[in-house]
Amino acid sequence: MYRVLHIEDDENSLQLVRKVLTAADFEIVEARDGISGIKKALEARPDIILVDIKLPDMDGYEVTLKLRGELAGRDVPIVAITGEGDKDMSLAVGCNGVIFKPIDIARLPLQVREYISGTKGPDFITTSDDLLKAQGQKLAARLQTKIEELEAANRRLVEAEKVRTEFYRNLSHELSTPLTPVIGYINMLLGEELGPLNSLQRRSLQSVERSFTRVRTVIENLLDMTALATGKMSFFARYYDFNALSTESVELYLHRFDDRDIKVNTEIPKTPCRAFGDPDKLKRVMAQLLENAAKFCHLEGQVHVATRKSGDDLLFMVYDSGQGIPERELKAIFTTFYQIDGSPTREHGGAGMGLALARKILERFGGEIWAESPPKNQPTELQWAKTLVALRVPVIMAGENPSEEF
């Protein structure tokens, strides 16, 4: 059974050729534009290619020129099917022949067999050089037009990115400014500076404080994302204790784990681990990993936090017993605004910025962040873990040269 590739954008023509050639025991492969037609010609290995001259992206002449280059060494006949195309131009670009529309359906199967068998050889043309030159000029003009369109589209994208960045900056500023007195008054109330509180009032204020902290975190993430995008984020490198910083980060999130009845174990050495970098920014990243575990770990689940020194690198690892992450999502979760479940009714909150921000900050450190689900090579006592999200930072922040001996 011979295989025919038919490149045609008109549905009626596709149906007609399909019906006639299928009845004549041909196998039909179809493409509705030039680009997909070229791809299918390489994948399907057809015995003959029928190509319409008027296609929506590349015309039939361009498709034929491309195919002759791609199929070099393979004697595949290419036949133009057209109602308005130029026969001489079709032959000049490499077609073996031309079938004019309207198609003679009674003769079509025989014509196709003749081209495949070689009994109907290519027509001879003496003016191919001039025709190819004309086609080359036409291609150059189309290419110039496409380049101009792409350049204009790129300018629009650059301008849109500037507008988007400026919008985030202004929005973040306008949101953060009125929140400053809010946290001040909450702290004053909880400190009973404005009068004593009963137990119900204290619990209510503590609930407000936790909700406010989540809002403030989102706003701070927006500000940081904007600062990174505009190159205006400042890093203040100094010496710090990596293990002490890790312990502080876990302690700050104990209330989040307690709220969800999540059991937290730590494997953080008490001995100091001296490093050089920006501990404030790194603490933000550690907090994001802990927030991620608190968010996705099921109620009454388990979280294990461990630190380790590996050569010139420091590791901060957070294991959780949550639902795990599909393999296809393991890299995508570090993309800005990406949500595994983006539906309006999704169970978990967040704006999809935290892990993306963590990745960008760590890149400035010279480090990285990654996820494993299930974790690879975890110890026997952590076989319950479904996900590991970990970060690696160099002992000395990338690009920095400590002035004193390390």
C-alpha cells in the first residue's frame, strides 16, 4: 500500500482526495499547513507528496524547496495541486509535476501511481534559473516582512514587561504603606499597651496577626520580585551561623505546624557552621520552604528539617508527608505565578511567587533549589516522606570575597 502525504488547507479538497485515493487502496496522511506538512514528510516517510500551492503559512513553492533539501537522497516525487499556481515555477522549485484543479477524480489514482513508479517523469524546463531567482526574491521579501513583524512584536513585549513591572512595584507600595500602622497597633494591643485583654480578645488578635502576616508575606514577595526584575534588590553579605539561622527559621514556623497538628523533627547540629552571605535573604528562602511544607502537608502529618555541610556547600532540607508532587511539576513549581492547582476552588492558598522568588534569590547566592517526590536516597527513618524541597548555598556567597580570613 502506497502512502500519500497531502498538504492542503481546504477541507473540501482534503475530503475529496482522501475519498478517491482511499478507495484506490492508498494510505493518506494529511497536513493543513506547510510547517506541519514538512514535519510529517520527515516522520511519515511517504511514497509521494501532494502539495497545494496556496497554503496559510508557507506557500507550496517554499514547502517544495524546503522538502527538496530535507529529503536529499530520497527519491520522493512531489506534485503540486493547484488552481492558480504557476506550472513553470512549480517545476523550477523541484516539483515532479502539476495536477490542476478542479481535480479529475477518475484520473487521479492513475496519475499518482505513475509519479510513484516513475513512468511519468518530471517535465523539462529551460528557464529554471530565472524562475528560481524570482522565487528567491519573493522569499527574501517575505522574510523581511516577518523580521519586521517579529521586531515590532518584540518591542511590544518589552514595553508590556516594563508596564507590568511598574504596576507590580506601585501596587506593592500602595498595599504595604497602609499596613505599617496595622502591625503597629496589633503589637500594641497584644502587648496590652492600650489596656488589658481577656483570653477571647487575645486569641482573636492572635488570629488577626497570623492572617495579617500571610498578607504581608505576599506583599513582600511582590516587592522582592519587582526588585529582582529591575535589578534593584540589594544583598548585604556578612558572616553568619548557618545552623543557628536554620534553627531560628524553624522556630518562627512552629505555630504554623502547630495549627495543623503537624509533628516537626529537626536534625540541625548545635555546633556553629560559619558562612558568608546575606542571612536575611537566606532566612526568607528557608521560611518559604517551611511555609510550603506547612501548606501541603496533611493534617497531623510529619515534617523533618535537616542541615548538612557537603564540601563547600551548605544544605537545608525539608521533608514532608504530604500528597507529593507529580513528576511533571517538579521543575514547574519554581516558575513565577505557577500553581499546581490553579482552580478558583483550590485547597491551598498562595500566589505562586514564593518558590520562584526563592529560586531567584538562591541564584544570586550562587546556589540552587530543587524538589524530589518521592525523595531519593532518604534514610530508613524517613521512609514516610513524600516530598523533599531543598536548597544548596555555597559557604561563601558567590561573587563575594570576605575581607577577613574565613
